[in-house]
Amino acid sequence: MRTLTALFLLSALTSCGQTGPLQMPPAPREAPPPPPAVAPQVENGETNDNSGE
């Protein structure tokens, strides 16, 4: 039983499916665009609707 367990553990450790050296993915070439600007918040209940009042 001990031999069977040892063989199972050895086969599980050696058969991960990866072949060749492990490599990191290439770095992205361009930075993502910045997020859109957020409109400033209005204080004291004033509106900023440009209605001409």
C-alpha cells in the first residue's frame, strides 16, 4: 500500500502537463486610456444648468 501511495504521489508531481520552460506573458505595449473626467459637484443647492435665470 505504501508503494502504491508513493507511486501515485510521484506521478502526480511529475505529470502537470506543462512542457518547456515557464514564461511570463509579454508586457502590454500601450497604457490604457485615462478614465473620463468627473464633473465638479455643485455646493449650496446651486444649479449649473445654464438656463439664464
